[in-house]
Amino acid sequence: MVVKLLKNIITFAFITTALFNELIQYKMERTVFYFCLSFCVFINTNLFSQDTIKYSQTCYTKQTTIVALSSLPHDSIAAWQWDLNNDGVYNDAVGDTIVHFFLTVNSFPVTVKITPKPGNGNPYTITQNVIIDPLPQVNFFVNNLCQGVNATYISQSTISSGSITQYSWDFHNDGSGFGTGDTSYFNNGTAGTYQTKLTCTSNKSCSAIAVKTTQVYTAPQAAFSTSNVCLNNTATFINTTSLVPNLDLYNWNFGDGS
């Protein structure tokens, strides 16, 4: 409270919310007067911009930390009561800082009711929408899984809102080979079974992964045998290619257009 004296007129400028019970002393014509003021002044704290709710940016499946910020001093508040399901009842949590798990991706109106201690004002509420961001739905397929050649890894990942901004490939899920981008290429080297992992991250820093088993097949070693024949006689060509799993196509080219 600021007090200004002008002869026998006293003016006040209230700079806080409180119950004022002040003993005022001033001089008038060399005489000291004392009197006591006792009255209540309430300033609506909802008008103060520092009354707000802050929350941690949260991805689906993660817990959200929510904090109520009031213009009132912390020790002048008796209670913080929360309505987290928008039913108008403040019984979902208590305290100025809470942790809550939202079950779906959505924008949730969250309200806190702040009750000051006696003499510090009336109860009031603050509402803030808390946004839970989606995770990417990660999927991919692989083309040309043959030994010794580049395989093509193609992401088929999607997200319900926002965008996927980062693709991270671990081709053998062991830290030995990495790639980026929604399409990537990798030579697996030897034939065998590998675990391939794709991690996708959204523009809200929400990440999800998919791991698939990929089979790299042995490359066939093509070979054949034949014998010399006379003109207009039939030549016999014998396929001697080493058999490998899933080898089911042979393409002959005799060099004569047939």
C-alpha cells in the first residue's frame, strides 16, 4: 500500500491483494494523530497474466507434468484442486504440481481451482488446454534382399497429426549399420536372418519404432554344361547352377534371339 499525505486528505494506492489493517501516523499543525484502518480490498487476480497453467510437452503413452502458476504468493494459497476430465468437479488431483496420464491423443481442457487463505481473496479458476501429441505408426518393407547387392528399405510410416521429420535405420539392430531418410539402401553382405529397426520421430519429438525380421538370400552361382553338336542337330544345355532356397526362375539366352 502506498500512502500520500496532503494536509488532512490521505490517498491510498493498493499494490497487492490483502486485508489491510494499518496504523497510520501523520502530523497536522504539530499535532500527531493516530488512527487505524481496517477494511478489505479484493483485486480480481484473474486479471493478472501470470495466472496460468504450464505443462510438459507430452507424447502419447507418456505422463504429463502440469503446474499451476498464480500471481498470489505460494504461502498465501490454501488449496489447488484440479478438474482433469471437464466434469466441473474439482476432485481429480490436488497440489500446485501434478502428474497425470491421459489415455488418448487429444486436446484436454484442464482447470485448477485456487483457494487463497483467509484475507487473500476469493477462490478462482484457471483453464488451459493440454495437448497430447500422437506417436508415429511405424512400418516399412524391404526390396531385393539378395546377398551382395543393395537392398532398398522403404518406410510406410504415418502419423495422425503433424509430420514425421526423422527416420533412423539400424539395418541389423546391432549398431553396425545406419541409414536416414524415408528410403534408404544397405548392402547386407552375407546371407542370413537379420533384425532391422526403424525409428521415426515427429515434429513434436514423439518417437516410435518397428523391428522386423529380414531374410537375406544366398545369391545363386549360375552355371551350365553342353557339348558340341553338328549343324541342324539339337544341342543339350544342362543347368548346373547350385541350388539355393527359393530359386524358382531360370532365364536362358542362347544368343540367337530365340
